[in-house]
Amino acid sequence: MIEVRSFTFNPFQENTYLVINGKRQCFIIDPGCYFANEQNELVSAITSGGLKPVRLLNTHCHLDHIFGNNLVDKRFGLRPWMHSLERPLLDRSPEVGIMYNLPFAASPNPEGYLEDAETIDWDGTEIEVILAPGHSPGSLCFYFPAEGILLGGDVLFRESVGRTDLPGGDAEALERSIRQRLYSLPEEVAVYPGHGPSTTIAHEKRYNPFVSGF
């Protein structure tokens, strides 16, 4: 049994997720907590809920998705896993934070890198790693096939898609990623995006005006 718990953090209204298994272990995905009250909310949800964080995942490394990486490292001893193509964004993120007038503590170095089609075995739960570039060069989605859940980052939103006008963005690549990698998943799969409400593959194939279905 997998539970997905979401939090909306920082001025960019980014979705941070805790994915929790039956043993009360959790993955922390894209900790975007910036302000002190947001940091306290995330830590409290973990500690008061009796959860044990076991891995930190970044779908990509735009600053709004990694504000809390340092906190998670300091508080729970977890460093991030990501795709190697995101490393330049990670390294430059404190500089970008200054540009947005949002200074923050730099993320720790990655614990390791994830590759396309890799499978993470989490105590019997399989998580498929899907490389879906376009919003950023190394954007990853995390697919739980048995549970019908996709943690999609900023690739596919409810009736929208991730922006492609930031450095490393590529509109054609994003469309290919959605059509070839995401729309090929079962239609009932629930999509938990990096911003906005959850959706399903079926809904987006029918109603997404940016990338229509087959």
C-alpha cells in the first residue's frame, strides 16, 4: 500500500511529495520548502507521523524543487538522487536564487545518479525511472506500475505542460517525452505533477491543449 502526501511550498507554488509505504518508510520527492514555516511543516509531517525517510529524489534541479535539499540532508542524512544531466542546474542554483532574490543554502552533492529505465526496488515496491527531457535536460518521472502512480515533476500538468523557455528547455523534446514516454502508460495512471492539481493520463490525452492524445 502506497500513500502519496503532497505539500505546496515556496513562491513558485511547487508540489513537494512524501511517498509512504506500509512500513512507514518514505521517499521525499522535490523538497521545495523555502520559508521556515514550510521547513517546519515538512519535518513535522515526517516526525509526528512516525515516518522514516529512506531516499531523497529530485525530478529535476530547478531551484523551486531543491530549496529543501540541504534541510533534508541536515535533518535526515539524505542526499539527492537525480539524473546526471541535472548536475549543472544543481551547481548553479544558488546563483539563480540570488537572481530571484531567494537566497538559499546550496544542495549537498548527489548521493548518486539515476538512469532511464532503471528500476528502484523499495522493499518490494518497484519504481521505474523515466527520462523525460524538455522542461529540463534530465527531467525524471518516477512510475509505480503496481500502484498506477506517476510522480511527474514539471513534464505534464493538468491540462498544461512544463515551460520550455528556461535554459536547457526544448519544446519538441518535451512533446516527444509526453507522447512517447507518458501517454504510453495505462490511461488510469494518476499523475502527481510538480505544480497544480493531480490528473490522469486519460484526462490529459483527451483534454490537454498542448499535447493531444493519440
